[in-house]
Amino acid sequence: MHWATALIGLPWSVHGRGPDTFNCWEFVRTVQRNQYGRELPEIGNPEDLLAMGRIFRDHPERQRWPKALDPMEGDCVLLRQSRHPIHVGVWLDVDGGGVLHCSQGSGVIFQHPDALRLNGWAIEGHYRFIGDT
């Protein structure tokens, strides 16, 4: 059984501050810390999705996460529903590969790329941790 199975169904919360409630960024931070030993910074106000997307795009931490062409286990996956990326998850090499993410209305779910598209998400890019630059 994959470690992510225990996370499926945990609830979403805009503030993501409870012990088992998350917004998308706090979920990714938790997974990166607990499963991969990587510390990611907090990102501003999760209620302002466009501002959060800009902060994510421009944050200095992004230098340690360059865009990758082919996804690998543990990569961050930036998602969008329109022009602007507003959501993030973690790529897992499970059952052909997919994104583990926490979204409003669903909580923590694992979706293959085709299911993401059916739910209106487009993958903006996969970002791989390379460590200190």
C-alpha cells in the first residue's frame, strides 16, 4: 500500500491550519516535509488565489525547483483552470502516474492527468527539487 492512501479524503480548508485540514499549498508543504524531507516556505493569503500564484511564481525558493519535462515521484505540479496557475499538487508514480492534491469540495484526492482535464485542470508544469543553487 502506498503512503498516500492514508491521506486520501482528508478535508480541504482555506486556511489549512488544522492538524488534518489543508489548502493546496499547506498540503504540498506537509507532503514534501513528511515524505521527502524538504522544507517549503509559507505562502501568503490562501484566499487570494491570483496573489498566491504570483507569490509562488516569484518566490526565491523557485530557484531550487526548475521546470522538468517528464514528471518524477515527488515533483511539485502547478495546475491552472484558466490562464493563471492557481493550484499545486505532488506527482506520484502510482498506477501510471498522477497528482495528489487537496482541492475545495474534494479534499485530498489522487487524479491521473486525464481525470484532471475532465475536472477543468490543466498541468502548467512539473517542478523538480534540485537543492541549494
